[in-house]
Amino acid sequence: MSDIVTTSSIQVLQQVSKQFEVVDKLLSSRQLFWKEILDELNEAKQWEALKIVANRCIKELPIWPYAYSMLGEAYYELKNYDAALEQLSKSIELDNKQPSIYNLRGLSKLELLDPTGAIDEFNQAIALNPKYVNAYCNKGNAKFDLEDYLGAIAEYEQSLMLDPTCSYAYQNKGSAKKDLEDYTGAKADYDQAIVLDPKDAFSFYGRGIAKYSLEDYTGAVADYDQAIALDPIHANAYLNRGVAKNALEDYTGAIADYDQAIALDPKYTLAYHSRGNSKNNLEDYTGAIADYDQAIALDPKYTLAYYRRGNSKYNFEDYTGAIADYDQAIALDPENADVYSNRGDAKYNIENYSDAIKDYLKSVELNPQLESMFGNIASCYLKLNQPHSAIDYYTRYLSNYPNDHTTLNNLATQYEEIDDLVSALYYYKKAWSLDPEDKVYKENLELIKTKIRPIL
């Protein structure tokens, strides 16, 4: 009896085994069928169609990891990063040995502003494939986002050890060096990226920034030209070319570039601000103010725009309007020494000398390098008929600028005001010796001599 049972059991097992073989062949056949369709849609970048087909595939083959990975990629390309992570996680649950899935999860986390989580994913990808060039590059990008530029450079260098022709790694390494203010090193990396991929607009753009930072403005313009030729709708390239032309004092050319940037992006705040700067340099103060108005309308907390608009109003001799803008700039950034000094100038011009002194003193407090403010403070005291204070600050100013003949002459007048004629004579002589062609200095010297002669 046991022999009969055993024989029957074997026969059953054989039949089941054959059925499994049929099922396996059928599953394999269906997987090949679906894979061909999924791959074709992926290659054609038909992301919506890929999403639909992948979902249909999952209904038929619910334990096939490839279908989930394709659905995850479709969601990633459609910028639905949370959904992408969900589907990629399902793929990993079924097969945790695919480095590309961890890499795509890392990219999704980068898009979700989770660079630390992204690094964990890229590390998983690298653990499965230590020669995964893109994973090193992407890990470098995550460290870049964390402002760990040295760490990012190390990752890019690792990817280049594996693939010296990876232009993307050179490009990103250049960007990291640029942010470390190693502009020479950045330029060298962009050079390499361009050799490997001469049609990469971003590398020309990045090298343009590096050249600008190295004060090679002409070279920067040439690189921005190339970037724009390769990508005519690159608004940032037009903006930066305008900035470089402004540095070359080609203000009209700069304005034309800012016009292009604004045409491409009508809400480009920085382009309005920069165009205002160039118009100000052309002494088109009305046009400059209009551009600063637009920049402020787009960004009411744009401190520099208030400051620049104040400067244009000052140049337009609207000192009250300038003060109002400087007030706004100081409210947004109370630590900006230059704004205090310029507001002091505006107050001086409306004869508010006491408040001007306060602003000049504040500017020196914030930036002790602004010793030139001592001369302005002295001039305020001169206007306030406080010669002793004027003498004090003129003397401080001259300790840093001993050959300023105008200040020497002003100091002499204040000594004369307090009847210290000997000191007045000394400083009149010094002023005249530095500029013997100045008739006023000569007249002042002769007059003081006539005053001092009877005393002697």
C-alpha cells in the first residue's frame, strides 16, 4: 500500500512541476512582453503612457519588481517624487539588489530637499556597485546641496577616477570650487568639461562666472556668448553677460542683455535691479528709479534695491526721497555701514548736520575701515560752527589721508576760527605746497601771513 501511495505522490509532484514550468514560461513570456512595451515608452520619454502601462502590468504581475521600478521612474519624471519613492520602495521589497533603484530613490529625495536621506540611498547604490559613476556624482550633488563643497569635490573626483570622460563630474566639480571661491580651479574644471562636451551651455555659463570673478570681464562675455548660442532662452546667461558688460562700462550693451533676460522672465527681480544700476551709470536716474521700483514691487524686502534707488534719488538731488529709501534699507538691514554713510550725505545736503553726524558715526562703528567719514563729520561741525570738534575730526581724517590738500585747507580755516594763527599758517602752507596752482590756497596763505606778522 505504501508503495502505491509513494508512486502516486511522485506522479502528482511531477504533474505539479510541469504545471509550474508552464506557469514560469508563461510568466517569463508575459514579462518579456511587458518589458518590451515599458522599455519602448521609457526610451521615448512617454511618461504618462508609461505610468498607465506600468499600472496595468502590476495588476497582471503584482510581484514583478521591474514594473514597480518603471512606475517609479514615470512618477519621478512627472515630478511626483513622493509617489516615485513609494513605487521604488515596493520594487526594493521584491528585489533589493538593484543599485539603479536606490540611485533613483536618492534623486527623488534630492528633489524633495532631503539631501541627507539622498546620501543614504546613493551609499546603498554604491555598496551594491562600487563602480557606479552616476551614484558618486549624485552623492556629490547631495553634499553640494548641504554646502559640503569639499565633500562634494571628493565624490566628483571618485567618479572621474572611474570614468575620466564624465563631463558632468568636471562641471559640478567646477561649481563646487566656484562656491569655495577657488575661481582658478573652477575655470580649469569647466575647461575640461567643455573639452569633453563642447555643446554644454552650463559649462560655458559656469566658466563665465569664474572668469568674471577673476576680473576677466571680456573672457566672461565670450563664455556667456557661447552659452547663449547653445541655449538662447538661458535668462541667467543674459543677466550675467549684462553684469560683465556693465563692469566693462558698456552700459548700453548691458541694458540690452537685461532687456532680454526680462523678456524671458518678466518677474526676474535681479534683472530689473541690474538694469537700474546700468541706467544709473548712464545718469538716467528716472529710468533707474523705475527699474528699482519694479524690483521692489516683486520683492518688497529687497534691501539692495532700496539702497540703489536711494542712490539714484540722491544723484537726482531728491535728498528727501533718498533718505526715505535709506530708511527702508536700514530697517531691513541695520548692519549695513554704507547705507548709513549715504544717508548721512543726504542729510548733509538738506542741512541736517546733527543727524548726518550720527549716521557717519554709525557707519564707522559698523565698519572701522570707513575712516573717510571723519572728514564728513568734521565738515558737519564746520557748518555747525563748532571749530574745536571740526579740528578734532579733520585731524583724525588726516592721520589716514595726510595729503588731502582740501582737508588741510579746511583744518587751517578752523584753527583760524579759534585764533590759533600759527597752526592755521602751518596747514595753509601744507595745503598750498601740495597744490601750488590753487589760487584760493595762495590767497589764504597770504592773508594769514598778514594777520600773523604783527603778532610776530
